[in-house]
Amino acid sequence: MKILVIGGGGREHALAWHLAKSPRVHKVFVAPGNGGTALASPLQNVPISDNDALIKFARDESVAFTVVGPEAPLAGGIVDAFRAAGLKIFGPTQAEAQLESSKDYAKAFMVRHTIPTARYQTFTDPAQAKAYITSQGAPIVVKADGLAAGKGVVVATSVDEAHSAIDAMLGDGSLGDAGARVVIEECLLGEEASFIVMCDGNHVLPLATSQDHKRLLDGDLGPNTGGMGAYSPAPVITPALHNRIMREVIHPTMAGMAKDGLPYSGFLYAGLMIGDGPDATRTIKVLEYNCRMGDPETQPIMMRIKSDLTQVFEQAIAGKLDEANIDWDRRCAMGVVMAAANYPATPRLDDVIEHLPENTDELMVFHAGTRLDGDILKTSGGRVLCVTVLADSIKRAQAAAYAAASQVRFEGKQYRSDIGWRALPSPSE
Ligand code: AMP
Ligand code: GLY
């Protein structure tokens, strides 16, 4: 069978790589793909991005089904368009994708269905927004309502910083339409975890837990990024917490969407803040929904999946996720993101990439911002590679991932040296 994966990041490389392992698959098209997917037969890049052309391509190639990686095409209605054309596709419709594409929609949804989340208010007027911030005090979080590619959230440690964020978003229009409305919310403390499930409108299949590191620098300092590394499983999610998250967040979300007339299908990613304390009483709050898998969380998650994913996607598209099962490798996986110079502000492009390690079942270098220039691999985006390793422990995965990353060469490469620190015993133990 032939499969089409939409997107061109590390997440899509990992999805396509896993799908291509199935003996049923002889081609995985990736639109548009990247330098890594261009090099890895039976993956094949397809330089198409508009829906009509993708639909024609999927028809002409008799693609069995399509999987969508990023949020932008989902928010743009690619699932609606493919379904209307009678093509099989896994992902939420445009209306369902509002859970990610509008923070205000997501917050109102959570309040309506009593799903735990931070206290908030929404504003379009800068003076009112600033007055609210002054009344609440810092720390406080300012979020652009719309999609802002990871740049829409400011966790402000002072009232001045929050006011500046308002000036940038509502005053200067720094994020365009995405920032024309802002959500201001209470700053939550605790440990973050990514909880990702597959949904088919009726049923839910949870994936293995994972955790990413959103800040650019070691010690979780510096600006927010799309994610500098991730690992799976996330030890913070014990079996007891897993059950609570399903009961308190995932099932109410599915039920709420169904009640609103939008039974959700596709990946659903709940970004959670887990408060301190014993498992039975720790607070669990939703920071955000994403209507897709995480990047880079997908990369370690894919390394741990032993089942044939083609079957799971077919069951999901047929509304039979209750019959699906994923067999997980008990080992740990970790991905370290290697970013370009000046990421995330203004990443430098076109640096030559050399000395990539050999890919194996235990070590995969998933590509993101890379492209082929003739036979030369060059950087073409902020996050360039994700060096991902499967090993017996997080510690071993970390050591192997860093050994491989240190070998890779491109000018200005930057990566964190402490991915996974929360999952490791502290040095004093
Ligand atoms: P989001 O896109 O909403 O997940 O926000 C990006 C990052 O900002 C999250 O991963 C958190 O690290 C941080 N963040 C978002 N909302 C809050 C909040 N209410 N309290 C503390 N940190 C937050
Ligand atoms: N790694 C965070 C995200 O994909 O949104």
C-alpha cells in the first residue's frame, strides 16, 4: 500500500519512517518532506502543499490513507477537503482543530465542560488587558489566541513584562491576526507532561507518555521554542496519574466535543501541568490542547512502537479504535534536537551538515529543517535534526544520543546538554 504523510518536520520523518517499516507498505509519500525523507527510500518527497493538488495526487497514486502531522493544514481544513473527496485521512476537521487554533475557544470549551485549567480572561483591548494584568499581578501568562508556531506564549515574571507582551500582540500586531486577541491566564507551577491519545470520534487509544523541554537553554532557561528534546516514558505519569488523566481530562474532552456536535477524531495532545504532592491529590490542569502529535515527542514515541501502525491508522479511520492495540517497547527513548544558529529568533539557514551517524533500530537521526542541495545536505530551518535513541534506561539513551549528536557537524549547531534531567535520579541520590 501507499501512504501519504503531510508535513516536513521531525515528527513527520518519524511517522513516515515507522509506517515504512510495515511489510504492507511499499511507498510513503511525504508532502513536502525534508532532506532526510528525501534520502530514505521507500519514502518519497512530494513538493505539493495545496489541498486540491494533494487530493489529486492521493487519487492518482491510489494512496490508502493520509496522516497529517502539523496543525496548520488541519486548521486550514485539509481533513474536511479529503473526506469530501471520499479519501481516507486521519486527523480532526477544521472545526475540531479549533481546540488548538483558538486558545479562547479551548478555554471556553474547558470551562463549559468542567475540564481543569488555569483561570483566565480574553481581551482584544490593550488597556483592559493591562488593567487586568495589574489587578492580578505577576507571574502571569499572556497567550496569543491563534496559531503562532510556538511564539505565542509569554510567561511573564513581572507586570511590566506582561504589559510589553500586550503592547507587542495587541498594540504592534507582532503576531498578526493570531495575536489580535489574547488570553491572559494564571501562572501554574509544577511539572509539565505531554499526554497524547488517538481518537476516532467515539473511542480513545492512549499513546505512551512523554515529556519535552520547551526552553532553549539548559536548566529549562531561555526563550520558549517548539521543543528542544523529548523522552518517553515520562516517569511523572505513574499508572495512578494515567488513570486520573484519562478520567479527568481525556474522557471529558471527548464527551464535551461530542456534546458540542464535534465528535473528535485524530491525535489529541493535552499539554498538562501536574502540581506537586501525592498522586491521588496532585492537581492536573490542561495548559493547552494540540490537535496533532508533538514535535519532538513523536520521535521517541515512534521508536517505542512495536506494532504495525498501518493497521492502527486503518482502525482509527474506520472508527474501530476500541479494537486497536499498540505494543510498546519497554525500553526508554530520547530525542535531542539540534538547532540552527540563532534559533528560535532568526535561525541561520544553508549551513552544510556532515558526519551524520549511521541509522539503526536503536539510533535514528530524524530530520526537520534540512534540505538537499544536489547531494549536499544543508540546514533549512530552526530545528534541524532530532537524534533519537532507544536504550535500556534514560541515562543510557541520553549518553548515546549525546555521543551521536557530538559527532554531527554544521556551523553554529546548538543543542541542550541536559535533555531528560527530570527523568534521571538527582546527582545526590
Ligand atoms: P502552550 O502553547 O499553551 O503550551 O504554552 C507554551 C508553554 O508555556 C507551556 O509548555 C508552558 O511551559 C508555558 N505555559 C503555558 N501556560 C502556562 C501557565 N498557565 N502557567 C505556567 N506556564 C505556562
Ligand atoms: N513539543 C511541543 C509541541 O509539539 O507542541
